[in-house]
Amino acid sequence: MRKHKQLEELVRKLKKAAIENNAPVWRKIARELEKPTRLRREVNIFKIDRYGREGEIIVVPGKVLGVGELSKKLTVAAYRFSEKARKKILSNGKIVEIEELLKKNPKGTNIRIIA
């Protein structure tokens, strides 16, 4: 499946989950992902480290970049990761796909959106 079609499918699932589970966090993430690529969020690891709390689930509705260090054990979900960011997060935390997170946590509890 092409990336564009995958993104459309993800947005559809997020919107559906928001309605079915009364979880506005998924609607917010879907809206961010619907934006054109050039307007989509890019967040560096230092920002995730600054605003994330130990053990928390962080969602970036866009791309995670590798500037900075991750000093806390966090679970990070994003649409895309740079290779450098992926390595840094995995050294201290965990990476999950947004769709996987949606299946595990349909109510959207304990999620912090960093955009």
C-alpha cells in the first residue's frame, strides 16, 4: 500500500476510534496528520525529553528528529522517525506505531501529544 493510502487509512481509523471510544485525543492526532506534509510537525528528542514524564506515552503527529538526548524511559509513537532519533529513543525508551498504540489504548488514556 502506498504511503498516502496508508496515511488516509490511519486517519480514518483514528477518527473512528475517537467517536466509538469518546476519546478526543485520537481526533486531535488525526487532524494533525491530515495537514499537508510541509505543515506537519517535526519534533526533536530534546523537546520530548523536556515535556515528557517518566513512563509516559508521547505521541508526535509528524516526524521525530534526532537532536538531543532522551534521559527518561518513555514510549514514543509518531508517524515517522529519523534513523538517528529511532536509535536514541530505543537506547532508553520504546517506539510503537500510532496504529499499534490505538489498538492497545483505544480510550487514549495517559497520552501526551507533543507537536
